[in-house]
Amino acid sequence: ATPPVKKIACIGAGYVGGPTMAVIALNSPDIEVVVVDINEERIKAWNSETLPIYEPGLDEVVKAARGRNLFFSTDTKKHVGEADIVFVSVNTPTKTTGIGAGKAADLTYWEGAARLIASVSTSSKIVVEKSTVPVKTAEAIGKVLKRNCSDPSVNFEILSNPEFLAEGTAIEDLQKPDRVLIGGVDTPSGQAAVAALKWVYNHWIPVERILTANLWSAELAKLTANAFLAQRISSINSISALCEASGANVQQVAHAIGTDTRIGNKFLSASVGFGGSCFQKDILNLCYVCETLGLREVADYWHAVVTMNDYQKQRFVERVIGSMFNTVSNKKIAIFGFAFKKDTGDTRETPAIDVCKGLVRDNAKVAVYDPKVTSEQIFRDMSTPKFEWDRPDYSRSHTRLLDNVQVCATPESAAEGAHAICVLTEWDCFKHYDYAAIYEKMTKPAFIFDGRNVLDHDKLREIGFITYALGKPL
Ligand code: NAD
Ligand code: UGA
């Protein structure tokens, strides 16, 4: 029989589009997969030896499939035009201006992609929402597609197929997902589209792991999953504050509650705060959807997860400054880790930005070391205002911030002469440094603030460090 899908195109060659399509191509040699993007540099990088993102195992997957049935291209018109299935995996950031600024999802890129699909389509297509979007986006996108396609014989079926991969483990998550979720409408053509996408995933994922739902449930399940995950972190982080104040130890508390199988032991590591491009964005997006539907109490409930996260970052800064005799003015502070989590070079919404900015605001001189993040990226992050309405102050804060930020090539050079080390990412390599040698070259008293609880605190205290661990009394 003819396979239901011969060619897939994906609009958006980012953290999701690139790895997801590479894994589909790897497992489905009978399907041609082409990833397109408006960003020429990104496409060039996907076709080179140095891929645009760092993700363990990604190089191998791309090498195995690229040129065989996996391609990266800027020829959007051709590849989207020829595809049976078009995934849309463009960015959906938080709006920075206008109605819903700071909360609502900015669907400009999504709508741009939909208009593009409509304008180049001469055959019927399945359009898959891979980006994380507000509930009911498929309805709006459906209208854009239908009304902008000049060929009346062309039919678009829209599916919601949210992505649940986490950065740093993307390939593992894609190869062996807990589940794949496909939402579609309950019409014969809608269900045929669901079956076609199911057929694609079934190349390597057992059918019992491929869940189906209606469109709105699938869209909402993605926002809900991220809200629940982030809520766990904010919950344990709130308890970490109580632990520091009471003499309890947050790791012991987390272990004790995590052994209850109803609670489970994952995602209970207290931290300096969660980061990443999605948790905050998706919760704000969820809150905005609730507000627009008149569900103020529900919006407030979820918004507290973000408030607690901001509090945790601020609390960390206050603990550092408070313990260092209430002044960090002109003191060098080494920052170990800038990425939002280990095994990625991604810094989007990393807590390190807020912590470093908080320290610099108190005139500290931060010296950053991260094994994967480039100095250009760190300087860019430190000079970009969080919201666009910060702009009037922009040039002034920009120069002052950068005067006080140094990026170091080694952890030793970051710590040399420093009064303190702050661990902000849980990179494994941080566990294995020669802290006795590092201590020798620091200004005394030398402090360590472990914002991820990854170091051996007893050993550090033996060396002579004044050691603050998160959620543990001094
Ligand atoms: P990204 O910014 O890395 O990639 C998006 C890409 O889309 C960019 O390269 C951009 O140039 C391209 N693009 C935008 N408009 C385009 C257009 N009209 N035509 C062609 N290309 C266009 O973003 P990402 O991290 O891959 O996230 C994409 C979506 O997936 C978001 O909605 C996000 O919420 C969701 N998501 C992300 C993750 C993650 O771990 N990063 C996980 C699950 C879901
Ligand atoms: C998260 C979700 O885990 C994915 O399922 C989802 O697809 C993705 O968001 C998305 O929609 O973008 P990601 O942000 O890549 O993935 O990474 P996580 O492992 O979830 O970590 C997010 C943040 O929480 C990191 O800053 C991490 O350090 C922090 N974290 C995580 C904690 O502070 N404590 C924990 O116990 C776990």
C-alpha cells in the first residue's frame, strides 16, 4: 500500500524543530524530512560540522540521517509546497508590547508561518502545531489557512502535537518519550489526519504510548504539564526558604516526601530558581488565557508559581549580600554556570541573569565561567532588558552592567582573587574541581553559595570555605 506520508516539512529549525525532525528522519528512512527556517545562519549551521545547538547525542543523529532523508533548507516555498505534513515549530515568546504585554503569547511568528503555508499550498496538507500555543490557537490558525489559500480544492487538517522534550536530554526524550500526544477534530478527515501522524510516530514508538485527544485538550495539556512541573519546583523552593529559617534540610524533606509514590521523587531539587525558555512563558500564557475567560482566581493561583520563582532568585542575591557583611561593592564574585541547566548552552530566562544583575546592582564585579555558554551570549544576556518597557534606562544600565561583568575561560581564573563563588548551574564538572587550590587563590574569608546543592559541603568547610547551601542552615 502507498505510505500515507512521503514528505514532511518543518517550519522552524530551533531547539525543538531541529532535534525532533532529526529523530523522525532517523527512525523513518521511508519519509523525506526537510527543516526550513528564515534564519539563513541557522540553516547553514545545521548543514555544517558545528550544529547551532548543543544537545548530547544530537551530532550522531544528524550525521546518520542528514543527506539521506533529512535536509535543512531556506527554500521554504518548495519544501512546504511539496509536503504532506507541515510541522510548525516557530518561537511563541511572551508579548512585550500592546495588549497582554508581559503575559500573552506573541503569535506573530505562528501566524506568519500559517500565511506562508496557505500561500504555497497546491495540495491538501496536515498542519501540525508543534509550538506551544494558547488554547484555541488551532481555530484561529484554521481561519488564516483557509482564507489565504487561493486554491479552493486544498484542504488543511490541523493537529496539535505538543512537544514535551527537555533540553539536555532532548534526544533521549524523543527516542523514548513517556508519551506522544496528538489532538485532532472528530471528523472523518480529522481522524484520518490523526491516523497519519500516528503512523509516522509508530515507526519507533509503540501505539500504547501515542495518546489521542481533542484539539483543545492537547493544546491545554501542554500548558498544564509545564505549569505542574514548574509548580513542583516553586513548591520545593518555597520550602527551602523555610528550611533555611528553621534548621531543616530541604534535601531530607524532599527525600522524605518523594518516597510517597503519590508524590514521586522527580523534579524536587530546590534551586536558585527555574529558568529556560518555556516555564515562565507558558505559565504567564496560561494565566492570560484564564484572565481573558474571566477566571481570575485560577490565573492568580498559577501566577504564584512565577512570583515564588522571582522571590527565590531575589532571596539568593539577598543571602549572598547579607552574608558578605551587607556589602559586595567592588568585590569580585565568581559565577560557576550561566546556562539555565546542565548539558545545554541555552541561557534563555536562566536564573543566572537575574542573580548576576542583582549582584551588579550592588556594585559587585562578577566573573562568569560556564563550560558551554559563549562570552558573546553572556554579554548579550546581561545587557538585554527583561522587558522592552525598560528601554528608556537602557543605554545607561547597559554600560554600567558590562563594566562589572567579566567572562572567564576557566573556573580558576574566575575564582582568582574573588571573595565568593556562586554555583548557579548544576554542571557535573563543578563537582570535580580542586577546591583546595581554588581556595588558596581567593580573598579571605572565602564564601561559597551553592545554588544547586551539587558540591560536597562538608569537604568545602574543611578546606576553610564559609559554605552556604540552598535550603540548609549554615
Ligand atoms: P527557537 O527560537 O529555538 O526556534 C524557532 C525558529 O523558528 C527560529 O529559528 C526562527 O528563525 C524560526 N522562525 C520563526 N518564524 C518563522 C517563519 N515564519 N518561517 C520560518 N522560520 C521561522 O524556539 P524553540 O525553543 O525551538 O521553540 C519552538 C516552540 O516549541 C515554542 O513554542 C516553544 O514554546 C516550544 N517548545 C520548546 C521546548 C524547548 O525545550 N526549547 C520544548 C517544548 C516546546
Ligand atoms: C521543560 C519541561 O521539562 C519539558 O517537558 C518541556 O517540554 C519544556 O520545558 C518546554 O516546554 O520547553 P526544560 O525547560 O528544557 O524542559 O528543562 P527542565 O529540565 O524542565 O528544567 C527547567 C528548569 O527547572 C531548569 O532551570 C532546571 O534547573 C530547573 N529545575 C528542574 C529545578 O530547579 N529543580 C528541579 O527539580 C528540576
